[in-house]
Amino acid sequence: MELRKYLFEMPPQERQAFAERVGTTARHLTNVAYGSRTLDEKVCVAIEQCTRKIVTRQELRPDDWQLIWPELKERVAA
């Protein structure tokens, strides 16, 4: 699922709490959701964990996830 859809399905207070749980701000997540910023690798992992893989690292970093997490490439191939 796209981060934008995931975020905007929740009320603003929940969005802020979610952002704090994953180690960033709601404003930064909004910027990422609209494509104007990129997430730090640690935040990507935290989002994937907090969303129970509804939003994945591959979706959050589509251009370079294979370089950052090569082990995921092996899982996708299997």
C-alpha cells in the first residue's frame, strides 16, 4: 500500500503518534508521501514493522532498496 493512502486513512492525531513511533514527524511523512523527500533507512524499517508490512521498504525506497537491503532481493526472487 502506498504511504500516502496509509497515512491519510488515519485521523491527524493518529498520524502524529504514528510518526513519533517510527522516529520522524508527521510533516516529514507527508512530504515523503507526496514525493518531495526520501526516508532514512531506519525509518523505512520502522514503518514496515509498525504497519505489519502493509507499507514495505521496497515501496518506500523504490529506486534503491536493492542496494540498501540486498537480502530482500533474495526473498523476492524465492
